[in-house]
Amino acid sequence: MCVLALAWRCHPRFDLVLAGNRDEFHDRPARAADFDSQTGIIGGLDLQAGGRWLGLTAGGRLAVVTNVRRGAPRTAPASRGAIVEAFLRSREPAATWLARLEAGQAHYAPFNLLVADEGGGLFWASNVDGGRRQEVEPGLHGLSNAALDTPWPKVLRLRERLGRALRGLGEEPDRRFVQRMLAALRSRRPAADAALPDTGVGLDRERALSATFVRLGAYGTRCSSLVLRRDDGRWWFIEQRYDAHGRPAGRSLLSGDRHGPRRARAGCRGLTDNGRPPSAGALHERPCRSRRLPQLPAPG
């Protein structure tokens, strides 16, 4: 992913609430969020490299990865999305698993990683500057293409919007909550020049990437995701997809508990495109073929 806000253990019923955007080339093939019965993972899938940007298991194990933007992107032997897949397939405690990851972190391009156990701790890790790892304290947090809680304008705005939306979140994510967060994730408001970070991509690119929702022709926001995990094991995974013009292009609504998922609108009443219930076809993304733009940041 490329920007997200996270509420960790600061709601009376939901121990984890995540809202974020994935920015990517529109012609890079991907599978829409669904339940993978072979791996037990809920989330989308990158069909080019085979990894994931965000995923959840029915038991509540979660992982999400972003790239770290520092000048021109570099190639690496392994896809960052493979880290998410590997953690979700593992049953090791997060702290133990992250300690093992450190030995091979140089195989990946610069990344940020958030991982959560089933009812256990939440950890942030990065392979930048020799590697960093820390347990995340309860509260509201934000992450983009720099270290956890780096105060980029879009991170601060999204974190603030999530905090406000949480005040109206009850026993399950209703229409109002989901619509408020999807609207926050569609914000195209750029940051003021004085507040822009300097990540080595040039002023014009910094401006374009400073919005929460990115539109750069062949590259931009592909999907917005909401993940909610309740303290009794119930969970919700909502993915809204977009085409290269920023128009809605399908939505996945999944819900379940520790025993497994069920595709349902429980807690998401009316949350369908154009008022229609999601069809099986709407759960599979059709890649948009567009001309590539030069010198764009590495996939988030």
C-alpha cells in the first residue's frame, strides 16, 4: 500500500481498524480481494509477482507493506508482497517471525511492514538504514512511504479522519462509517509546497503524490481498503477498486470470524456500487491497459 491510517486498541469493541490506499500501475494484473481457500488468506493478490500488499486471516492475523520512497526505485531479488504472504501463512508469534525476517531483509527493496498477531501485539518493521523494529503502542497511527508516523500531510489528514469516524463506530461498520472512510481515502487535495517531503523524485512528482488519492494516468490509486477486527474475533474486509480515470470499478465486501469467512453484507448494509448487490464477476479485477508513465515511484 502507499498510505494508511490505523487505530490500534483505542476503540471499545474494535482492537484494530485500518484504512488505506494502494497505488500502482493500472495495467499490472491483480486479483480483487477475496478468500483464498488454499492459503486461508483474505485480500487481494498481485498476479505479476504473486505477493500481497495487505492481507488478513480468519483468525485475525494481519500484514500490510508499503515501499519506502528514496529517489529512483531499485530492483531487488524478491517482491515485498511476498513478505505479507509469508507472515500470514506462518503461525509463529510476530516478534519471533520478524527476528527471522531480519536475516533476509536485504533481498527486498526498501519497505515498511506492519504485522499483527491473532489477538497479540502489533509491530512495525523496516529494512531501511540497517533495519528497525518496534512494537506499536495503542493509539492512532499513520504510515506512507517513510517511517511509521512520519508527519507527511496526507498521513496526518487520513489519521485525523479515521479518529473522527471512530467516534461513530458502534458494534459493526455501518454504511455511514464506511462511506466516511472511503470519502477520506478519495481525497485529491495536494499538500502545500512548504509541507512536501523531499524524497528525491522532484517537486512536480512530490506534489502529485502528496494527495491521498493519486491519479497520474497509467499510475494511480487502484483500490481503497478497510479492515476491522473486533475483540470477539469478528472481522470485516472491504475493498473499493478504481479504474485509471478514478471511477469505481467494483467492490468486495467480506466478513467472518475465527471459524472462517462468509461473503456478506452484514454490517455493511447498502454498501454496493450503484445500489446493486456485488456479483461474482465484480470480485475479479480486469486490468486496465494504459501507456506507462516514466520515472514513477516503485509500486506501493
